Amino acid sequence: MKDRTLLLERLMTAQTALRRRFLDVASPNLHSEFAEVGGTTVHQMEVVRRLLLGDGMSMREVAEAQGIGLSGATQLIDRLERRGLVTRVRDARDRRVQHVVPTERAKDLATRFKAGMRRASAEVFTALDDDELQTYVDLTERIAAGAHDDAGEQLRRATA
């Protein structure tokens, strides 16, 4: 059996290259989509996507999900709010807490973003035949589910 450490190094290198390739393929379409909302970035769109998966998030949850501090999350949400993609709503039980909620404009942009990512996926994964793609998806879902029991279901919902 091959050395696991070497395989993991190869995997990290391949994942970085796959991400770069994916963004290269997706970028031309996505840049035109984002230009109409003030140049929203893929990073910002990731926040919008996470918000759309639930009923919004508190500022603390946004910070934790993005791995940034509260001040960074506030700046990020400020930019999204200026673009009309999110609104802040005070918590009825604790007025100190603000929830960030996606707007209808965000939902529309996310739909177009998702379509662009599907087109990019179709192009990037032409290197795999249908059976190989099935194996890749199954393994990716299995690895993702290792972190959370419901991760596989969340992944299926996010891509539906």
C-alpha cells in the first residue's frame, strides 16, 4: 500500500488545483452575474448560500461559519446589505442579537449562481465518465458526512 502521508499530500495539491480550475471555468459567467450587484465576490456569495440553507444566522454564527471575527463578519454583512442581498433583523427575545436574513434579490442571485456553478461542474468533470463521477460523488459525500451525521443530507439539499 502506498504511503498515506504521500497520498494525503497529493490530495491536498489536487484539491487546490481542482478549486482553481473550477473557479477559472466558473469565473467568466459568475463575474457578469455579480457585476450587477456591485461586484459581489464568491466569498460573499458563500455567505448568502449558507443563509439560504436556513432561516438566517446571527452575526456570531456568520463569524464562526466563515472563520472570522465579529468585526470581520460585520464588515462582510455591511457590504452584502449595501448590495441589497441581506437584511438585519433584531431578535425578539434578545434585542442585542441581530439575525442576518437573505433578501429576495439574494435568492434570485443564488439561483443564477447555482446555475453557473452547475455549468462549471459539467465542464470540469468531463474528465470522468458516469461511473467515475458516481464514485467521486459517493466518496465526497461519505467524507463530508464524517464530520456531521446530517452532512450528506445537507449536501443533497444544497445541490437540489
